[in-house]
Amino acid sequence: MLKIQELREIIRLVDQSSINEFNFEQDGSVVSIKKSDTPVEESRSAIVPEPKAVQEVPVEEEPKVVTEPAITKPVEEVEPTQTEDDNLEEIISPMVGTFYRKPGPDSDTFVEVGSTVQTDSVVCIVEAMKLFNEIEAETKGEIVEVLVGDGELVEYGQPLFKVKSK
């Protein structure tokens, strides 16, 4: 039976790919994922496995997937946002995870207040499901404020840094 972390990773990979439908079977458990055209904010599925004890089961019977109704809500396009000052932009988190300012415990931080960044400059790492994702500035300018502390949890779309455009 799949662990919940493995199931989440499969869902994330299918979501990021161009695949519209995915079916997976392992040890009598079946996972079926279908993308819809409508953005989905949250969907919960529970897989009902076969009991561990040996029992006779008719061949035509398959494990059942119980799905709760999904709550749909339009998803906004995520891009650096303009703030009150026309020259300030925010670098936002593209995912939910843990925010890290440096690549390792003994390393220097990627950027500090006053650092100059280019569009491809790595400014931090967001860890999601044991994957460390480098976050790029996607804008040119100078870091004027760090909005999140090292090791804090961040949400999708949460501002991480303020950048003064050049």
C-alpha cells in the first residue's frame, strides 16, 4: 500500500505534467487520478485497502476509492506583485513548504538586505515533501526586506522578499 507521502508526490507530479489521467496498481491497491479543466483547491481521497488476513474475494471485485467532493475556487496567476511603492516588487512563494535562507546549515545566506539580484538569482530554498526547490528572484533589483524567517512555513503565494526594481 502507498504511503501518504508517496501518494502526494504522485499527485504533484501528475499535476505538473501534461498527463490528464493516471492509473496505478500495487499490491491490490488502485490509484486513479484524473485532471479536470476546472482548477481544484483541495481534494481528499481515501484508499480502502484489502484486509491483511487471507480471504477469498471474487475476481470482479476491486478496491474502492472513496472521494470527498472537491472545493473549487479560481486560482490566480502568481507573478511578482507590485506594492505601494511603484519601484517595489515582492518575490512570492510558488508552493507550500519550509523556507530556508541558505543552502546548508554551515553556508552563507543566498541574499541579504542590500543584495543585488538578477532574474535568475537564487534567493532561497523552499522544502516541500523532502524536495529542496531553489526559488529564483524573477526580477532585477535590490533586496530591501526579508519577510520570512529561516525555517518558517510558507504558503503558496506568500511574499518572501521585497525588491526595489532597477
